[in-house]
Amino acid sequence: MNARIVLVPAIVALAALGMWMAQAAPVGVPAATWRLGVGTDTKPGINYNELPAESLFRLSFTCDEPRFVYVFSHSIEDGTLLLFPSPNVKSDLVQPVPAGHAALPGRRDDKELAWTTRTQISATTTFLVIAAREKVADIEALLPQLRRWTNTALMDGTMQVTNPASGTEVTTGQRTPLPLPLLQRAADVSLTEPLINGPLRLDQGADGVWIGSWRVKEQAKR
């Protein structure tokens, strides 16, 4: 076999991959990939995925600078939930998420943590990610008021949803809109972007903030 026949396509493929990577992660721009599964048994999320009940998922996040990362979910049935950073999730990841690569929500006792889709939620759920150079004041003020994920409520560390601390008002519930314009702009990204994985979009309403989202629906029980 002619070595050039094998070598030339390989060189072209590597060059194309290098160009894609250079375009995919400009300096200072965070990138995020929604991933289904844990360990080596993972696959990237697709917009409007129809998933089995309680499907495991994580968020692969990359940036060459530390970033404050916020992850939420929203549906008309479930309201707005806080996924990260949750004060009730014990994890090796803290804010700001360090430069390099991280898989949210992190690890606990060397075990990968993962969120799940919400069983019995028939409506489409939108997962949002916001990454910022500095803390986002409006989001920081909102966090204590939201239901959030926890892995400290049960002895076995099971991930589940819990209410905020006693006495804290829950501001969002069924059939309520997203509580901040920034979160709504993040949700709107997946309405117009067919590719939900890769560099986040620079938000036009806040300086130094990038946004993205992913829409899924649990498969109906047969």
C-alpha cells in the first residue's frame, strides 16, 4: 500500500482537528459539553434528547482561566432548581472552578457525582450554564432561595433534590418563569443553537459572562 495514501489523509485530518480545536476554545472563552453517563460510558448530550427516566448526566467544563460557574434547570412543572454550586452537595469542586478541565458536579470520596433527569416530569427541561470572570451579584442573591441538589441528606450520599435552608423563601415553583433575565437569555441559546456543546456564547447583557443551555425530555413510560 502506498504510504502517501494513508499518510496524507491522516495529516489533513489532524490539521483539521487542530483548526477545530483552535476555533472551539479561543483564549479566555469557556467551553462546555453536556455528557450522559459516568466513567468511560459517556456520550454527548443532544438538544431535545428524549432520555430514560433518571438518566445520569454531568457537565464537562473547560477554560484556560478560573471561572465562576452556575448550573440550573428549569421546567414548567419543576420550576427552577440549583445544580451547581449547591451548598448541600459535598464535592471536590468549589468556586471559582479552576483553570483547565472539570467535570461538574465533581467527585466525592473519589467517586464521580452526577445529576439525574427528574422522573415524572413530562415537560421539557432546560439545563442552563453560566460562566463568569467574577461572581454574578444577581445570581448570588438568588441562590439561597432555590431548591437545590444535595448528596448530604442521606447517609449513602445519594443525589436528590432538597429545599433551601429552613425559613428561606422559595421564589420559584410550578409554572413560574425563570427568575432572572440572564437565566432566560441562557435558556434561549438552545432555542436557536443546534450545537449545544462547545464554546459558550458571550452574553450581550452582562460583561464577562458566557451562557449556554440544553433541552431534554424524559421518555414516556410505555
